[in-house]
Amino acid sequence: MRRIILAGNWKMNQTPKQAKALLEELKNSLPATRHTVAVFPPYLALTQAVAAGEPFLVGAQNCHFEDKGAFTGEISLPMLSEIGVKAVIVGHSERRQYFGETDETVNKKTLAVLRAGLTPVVCIGETLPQRESGAYADVLKGQLCAALSGVSAQQVPYVVVAYEPVWAIGTGVTASAQQAEEVCAMLRGQLGLLYDADRASQVSILYGGSMNAGNAASLLEMENIDGGLIGGASLKPAEFAAIVQAANEVKGALV
Ligand code: PGA
């Protein structure tokens, strides 16, 4: 069965020293779980996160799609892989909005991450006007298909999809559990069309956008929501711990 993943996207927060302290605090706060707990700190704190060990799976927030070369300021997958990074967020809406990430670069990065043997966490999401006009289903299907272009049926179970409505990120406005489930079910249906139902059932689909201790259980209760990509709340150990606890309660027993 597919993995349940509680992933903290730290964004551009935490110096290496602060990261070390936060990892320590998280370790002391998190409940035991059979689910995957992932952290995505800034590049400079990745080594600290890998050194922190269990229970963290460590991911980066971005990467370049080439292995090396004249790309000043970029970080490659061989560099990430060598220090023990296991996953990479690809196509976060902040990168699409502020750093010129396009469906095409998201696709190149997704393929590169898979080639490197890491897990791409592919982010898709609609803006508020797209939701309000009702065009969101087509927008999301388009983003998903573009991101996965050239991903084989063998590879697709190693992809994680994160549905992050742009209007819910960092705003305190969460998609209702029904809105999020409707989209996640639709995305799984689309994966079934692109591949087959069996492969689609193996892909973890996360919800992201103002997930917190108060709303996590109702979102995670949904059949097609396999975890969360959590920004603000992942920097607060008690909140993140409560989200992991909610997953334990609604997605299955403790180890
Ligand atoms: P948020 O961020 O939980 O702070 O809304 C989620 C994300 O952007 O991944």
C-alpha cells in the first residue's frame, strides 16, 4: 500500500544552528509512528537533518535537473544524493511564482530526481481565480500530465504528488476536507488514466496549504489524502507532533 507522509517544508527558515535545535525539539516531541516523517530544510541545514537520523526522511526544496555544469548558484542531484538526501520538492507554487519555474522545468526536474533514485514531491495547485472560475480541474490535470510526461509506469509509484491550492498556502485558509478530497480523488483518477488503477493506488497524494493541528485529522481522514506537505505548522514542534498524532489516529495504528 502507499505510504502516508507527513512532510515539513521549512521554506527559507532556520539557520543551520536553529535547524539543529528544531530537529532536536521535533525528535523529542514527535509520537512514534509507522508513517513517514519527512523534513525539507534549506540546503545549508540538510547535513544537520541527515545527521539527526531517525525518524526523519530528509528532502531538499529544489534542485537543478543537470548533474553538473555552468549553472551558478544551483545545486545538483548528485550533490544532494551524496549527503543522504532522499527526496526533493519539485514545482512548489512559490518557485513557480517567484523563480520562473514552468511545467517544462518541473517535468525535467521530476525526471532527473527519479533518474537519481530519489523521490520527487511534485507540487501542483490552482490559484484563487482558477478555483472560482471552475477551471481548476483542467488546470490541475494539465499540471499533473505535464509534470509526469515521460515518467514510466515502473517509475510512477515512486512519485509523490502534493496538491497545494495556491490560495491556501500560508494564508490560514485551508481547503475543506471535501474540497481537498475531491481534487485528490480526481488526481488519482487521472493517474489511473495515464497509467492504470493499480499504479494510481500506489502513489501517495499529499494535501498542502495551512494544514495544522486543528484541521489535520479531518483532512487526513479522507481516503485519497495520504498525508500533508506542511509549511508554517512544521516549524512548531507541538503542532507538527499533533499532525503526526492525527495521522496515527485516522490512518492506522502505532508501530
Ligand atoms: P503552509 O505551507 O502550510 O504554511 O500553508 C505549505 C506549503 O507551502 O508547502
